[in-house]
Amino acid sequence: MLMEMGLVNAAWKNFETWVDDIVKVAPPHGKEACKAVSLVKENLFIAVDEWKVSDQTIHIGIREKMQK
């Protein structure tokens, strides 16, 4: 399921890139702004994933200390 979703996300990203580069007529600063937004979104998703992992790890550590 995750691999399928990854493939769909990759196809969608490629489609958006194609639209931005070929179809959409925008000034250079507009294209730069779109790229910056995309980069920020990617960094946000990475940060959220890292936060979820660290949050789980912290809870495991707390439970282990409470059991001792």
C-alpha cells in the first residue's frame, strides 16, 4: 500500500512539475516562489514524520523508566 501511494505521489509531483514548467505561464519570480513553497511543504512533511518518531521514542523511554 505504501509503495502504491509513493508511486502515485511521485506521478503527481512529476505532473505538477510538468504543468509548472510547460503549461503555466508565470514570471520567473512566480516560478521561484512556487518552488520555495514546494520545498517548504517537503520539509514540513519530513519534520512531522521525525516528530512522530521522536514522540513515540520518548513515550517508550518514559514507560521503560516507570517500570524500573
